[in-house]
Amino acid sequence: MPPAQLDEVKEALADVGLPGMSVSETRVFDESSRRREVYRGSSYIVDFTLKVKIDIVVGDDAVRRILEVLEKSAGTGQPNDSRVSVTDVVEVVRIRTGERGEEAVDYPASSLHLAEA
């Protein structure tokens, strides 16, 4: 997702009770977004677009609601809209306490407001 959308997405997720996430800056290569730019008189081809990657680990019951929130807050209707990947997490272990599975997830489904807002 473009960095400019991060605040809107963060607020939408907080509204359903998700108080945290991991955010990384990443660069995406997409042939359709190649462009030529001029900097100090020199012409350059810009191959990569700066994006923000969000990682969220939630309980299974929360996935559908989180996806709905992401679609509404990150979707623009433009061809280069963000993508959301859902990946099964085989095991979660909180190293400090030894908790495993759903107990080790920072934001289990029970802590989120899953009803449609």
C-alpha cells in the first residue's frame, strides 16, 4: 500500500480493536509503474515503487473482519490498489512466557470488535 494510506488503515484497524501491527517499508517492482524522472539534469528510470507492508497476526475468527476493514480503508478502485495476502501461521510461540497457539497471539479474536461497524 502507498505510505500515504497508512494512517487511514491504522485508524480503521484501531476502530475494530486492533491496537498494533508490524509495518515495514518495501519496494515493489511492477513493469506498469516504470517511469522516467529527471534529477539535477540527469534522466533516470525508476523501476521500484515505495510501498508499506503491514503484518498482522490474529485469531482465525478475526480474519474475515480484518479483511473487510482493509478492503474499505486501503481500497481506492485504482489499478495499482494494494494486495492482501492471508497466510496460515502454523505455530505461534511467545518466547518470554512459553505460550503457544491462540494464547500467544497478541490480538486474539476475542479481543476484537468483530461485529460489522
